[in-house]
Amino acid sequence: MQRDDVVRFLDSLLLDDCPCQDSSNNGLQVEGGEEVNRIAFAVDGCLEVFERAVDAGADFVVVHHGISWGGGFRTITGTTAARIRTLLKHGVSLYGVHLPLDAHPEVGNNAVLARVIELQDLQTFARYGGIDIGFRGILAEPISLASFAQLVDERVGGTPIVLDTGSETIQRVGIVSGGGADVVPEAAKLGLDCLLTGEITHQHVHTARECRINVVAAGHYHTEVWGVKSLMKWMSDTFPELDCVFLDVPTGF
């Protein structure tokens, strides 16, 4: 495929109908060669991912966390220079997609996570950047917080951090991947029993206690592999002539 055709497809799927205000400069961030035969998918735009993409023979890389944010590059030095140098030297394009990949109803992190833990009656919530990025729903049967944490451990991966700060049973669940703990008050107002997110920080503990809602934090990385993996399958099914590969570079957080 031609690079510009790949970009048009991704833009159409993820960006054209998603009017969000995002700190990420979503879309094609680094322009590589014109022809694309293999696409690598990963969570983070980092040097290890780019080097592994080159080793895998990829011409194009899609990541959730790109390398161009806000006003773009003020200087191209240090780690930024090393990343861009690796991509340009080998003619590899980089496509970054942040909030639109959290919010997408089919391939987005939160929609896929909702399917993974089998939530029913899904609705959107968690307004951020002008769009709802989270999903909420109900489990088929109420379960204990310990059982819910075990479910997350088994299906999402990693050992989650659990804040036992709400009801004893879990049925109404909200999901905001990555650093989504700021929506604890909104989740509590909606009457949810638990918020599933990626990571929490010191101040979120007090907020969860005061809002009386449980929080399960399964890791930023573990909650955000789902979008890129789902997007990879979507592209592989749509364009069988393309080779697609997932690069697993976990951070431990």
C-alpha cells in the first residue's frame, strides 16, 4: 500500500468524526517512505519500539502515545533526536493517536476493555477534551470487589491496585484507561460501584474515600494495549496484503 492511503484510512476511522481537543498532535507525526508493506503497532512512541520496528522490517508504526504534543517540537535534541533519527534513517513513518483511540466505540481502549470484562448496557461518560472517552455498564451479576479484582487480573493482565473505598459488591462499573483516576467524582455521581482505570496517584486515594467508590488500577500500559491491538486486527482484516505486528514493550506501570 501507499503511505498516504494508510494515513487516509486511519484518519477516516479515528480522526475525521472525532472533534476532540487533544494534547497529542494526532495523525501522521513523522513521514517515512511512500510504500508500506508492514505496520508495527505499539503503545508508546519510544526508541525501543522504533528500533524493534526497524528490526521487524516495518515501514510504518502506529502508537497510542506519539512523540509530538502541544506546540510540537521546540528543539530536536536528546531523546527526541534519537527517535526521529531512527525513523528517518530507515524510512519509517510514525502515526500517533491518543484520545480518539481511547474513545472509539469499536477499536478504542475503553470499549474493548468493556467487552473483555463483559459489561452490558454500555453508555459513554468521562468528558475530556470535548468528548466522552470512557464507557460504563453493568456486570451480569453482582460480585465481590475481590472477585472483580481477580477478573481484571486474569483478563486485563498485571496485578491491579485495589482501593476498597466503596460498596461491598460490584455491578455498575466505569472504565477509563490510562491515567483516568481524575474521573472518580463523576463515576461516584453516576452511582457506579467501581472505576477501572490504569493508574492512581496519592491524591486519588482521598478522593475515592470521600466519594465512597472503589477503584481498581490495572496499570497504564495494561489498560492501553487493547486499542492498538484491536486496531491492528481491524487493519489486518481490511488489508490482508499488509503484514501487521504488535511490539510489546511494557513499562511496569
